[in-house]
Amino acid sequence: MCIRDRFFCEVDEEYIKDSFNLYGLKPKFFHYDEAYEMILNEAPEEEDLEDEHFLELYQEATDLYGLIHARFILSPKGLALMRDKFLLGKFGTCPRVLCERQNVLPVGMSEELRTSRVKVFCPRCEDIYIPKKKCPDVDGAYFGCSFPQMFLQSYTDLYPPPSTTAYVPRVFGFKVFKHKGSRFAEPVGRSEITFYDDNHLKKIKSSSGAMNKEDEEDGDRRNQRDRVKESNAKE
């Protein structure tokens, strides 16, 4: 099994078969053994995709493969495969104009499934963005929160020089008083974040009424799938 998406690299079968690499994943799934076997088997037939039970199991296999993928890309071989994709620009470029189309890296905002879809990290401005080509079924947990930093520490030659240009807002050529670029600008304290924790998610919901629409729809869909799993397990 291999997820056909530009963000993914193919996980070695030997890596999947090594139980050490799968430690701690089994409690996360209702049908772990069946999902594991599905990963090692060939691609499903067209008639299989019409079976509701098969589709439910296939989703579990996809999630399991995704979590294994998050671990594999931190290994030497996984990092090398992702390096090739990075150099080819497979993950896209930074949408920030002043980053001059800097190649980006995939990153998750949580290690847990069904929290947030995959985002991209720019090594130049060191900020995260929603991918230009939306990935509706790609969970951020399939990449984890640490991949960009591990990647750049492993390949220090790929770390771009920091951006030396900053946009300064002006009105008819004059800097805006107490705004960025003005000598009267007041420093703004910013909190640091590398992943979504429970407190951050609650803060987002309370301040905006909901999470990012993209992530909220993803969470609703996956939560509904979990409720179906629980009811089937009870039956």
C-alpha cells in the first residue's frame, strides 16, 4: 500500500515489517491487525471499493500507513527521499512574496489523527501556510510536528539565508504612525506555537466560533467515522 500523493514518499516494506517501528500504534485502531495486513497486500480491486466495511477498514489502513510514514520520514532513508522531493519543489513554494518562491516542507500541527490537515513550513520566513493545492484527505499527523526541523538539521546546506527584506505599510509614501516600520511602533508580544494543544484548540473555538473551516470539516467527517466504528464494535 502506498498513498498516491505528492507529499508522500513510499515507505519500505522492511520498515513496516519491523515491529520496533510500529511501537505504540496498535491502541489507536479498532482493527489494527486487519489494517496492517491490508498495508502489506496489493492495491484493492474495484469491487472492493463498493463494500462499506472494506472502505471503513481501508480508512484505518490509510491512517496506520500515515502514522508509519510520519516515523519513516525521520529515518535516514526517509529523509533522503524527502530531500529529493524538496529539491524538485514537490511540496510547493512559500506564498509569501518576499520569500521569492522558497521551497517548503510538509508539517503537521498535531501528532494525533483528526486534529488538523497537513500544512507547509517555509524555511526562510519560518512560518506555516495552507498548501496552495489543498489536500482534503491528508492528515497532518501523517508528517508529525518535527519533520521540517529534523530535515533541516540533517541537511544544513539546504537551510536558506533568512529574509533580509520586510514589507513596510505606507500611505502615500509615509510610514503609518505606530505601525510596522515607524520609529514610534510599539513592540507586539507574540506567543510561540509549534503544534495545536487542547488549550489552543479551545481558544480558537471560543474566539472565532470554530476552527479553521478546512480543519473543522475534516474533524467533523472523521469524528462521524469514529462514531460509526464505535457503534459497530458494540454490535
